[in-house]
Amino acid sequence: MDLSAELKAFCRTSGADLAGIADLAPFQQGWPTLPPDLLRLYTRAISVAVRLDDDIMDAIDDLPTTEYADHYRRANEILDRVTAAIAAWIMNRGFRAEAVPASKIIDTDNLLGGLSHKAVARMAGIGWQGKSLLIVSPEFGPRIRLATVLTDLPLLPDGPLKNRCGACTECTDACPAGAIRNVTAEGMYASREEALFFGRCAAKTLANSTMPGIGARICGVCVRACPHGKPRKPAA
């Protein structure tokens, strides 16, 4: 087994449902990170995903449920444990590694973390970026949470997948904030505003966070609505 395959196998035994490797070269020129020199020592990023529970996601209507809020937090905790284990695995082999938390807002004005887990996941072949800005994986659709490990370990990178959203408008139609513009990008969107009326999405998740038992800026409606990853009902 080569090193990249060995690492991916370790990711899965550590609790990740999906794992991929991104080349950081495309991100080195002007890609926004916090701090700005976050990627300076690294050449690769490992993207990992954990699957969200179908029953919990299917129970969402126009508002997040308390069950989803709890599940969201648990998924983030799992991801942070997984990325810590991956970083230790790499460092034990004499290379640099840094785990980027699954859901940590550093710039609260612009709702930005240390880097875009979605951008890394797209380059790592986890999925394509859908009209909702979420990563849509072939296996689970957008019913995943993401985290990242940065490293200088010389791994064989994966590559982006072809966008499969097509003419589908399910997430656009379902969005309770009317925030999704129904625009498809073959690669990354040039900005969040190209895909979303981002202020509408931000206002909706802020309002949701004040609901009893929620306490997080979440929604989940577009995740639930996407036909990719929906559980298939057995034929009658």
C-alpha cells in the first residue's frame, strides 16, 4: 500500500467516512486564510468528512430541529478527534501537520474560519460545489460535515469531480430565506455572492441560533432537500 492509500485507510479507521488529498499549490496565490500565512509551510491538505444521519436530516422542515443541532455538534467533535489523530499520525513520521477545526469562526464579521473546508474538499475529490455552496458528495450528497489537516507529507493528490447539479432547483426552491441564486459553477464560485444572497442566509442562520435548543448558526433545509444522497426507498 502506498503512503496516500495508507493515510486514507487510517482516516477511515479513525472515524472519517470520506477522505481525499488536495494539492495546495492552487491555494498559495492569494487564497484567503486566517492567518494569511496559514499555508506557508504546507503542500498538501487532507479533507475528511463524516456522514450526517438520514433520519435526523429528513426530519428538518423549514427550521432546524434540536436533534439536528445536537447532531451537528457531535459531528464537529468527531471531526476534530479524527483530524487530531491524522495530524499525530503524520507527525510521528517526521512531517509537519496542522488540524484545522471543523467549525470555528475566526472572522465573526464575515463568518470565516481559518480556511474554506469546502474549497479543500472540492480539490480533494470529496464532491463538487453545489448551488447552495455546499460540497455534494457522490456517496452522501451534502449530508456531510468537513474538516481539514494541512501537511508537508508528500502525498499523491486527488482532483475535483464534475459538477452534477445540472438543471435541478431543489435546494433553491426549498431555501426558506430565498438565498440561493440557482447558479451553477463548474469549479469554485468566484465569491459567495455569486451563488447566494449571502446576507439572507447569514440573517436566517443567526435567527435560527436564537431558537430554544439550537444555539448554533445552522439551517439544514438545503441539505435535506438535495436529491443527491437522499436515502432510496425500497421498491414496493
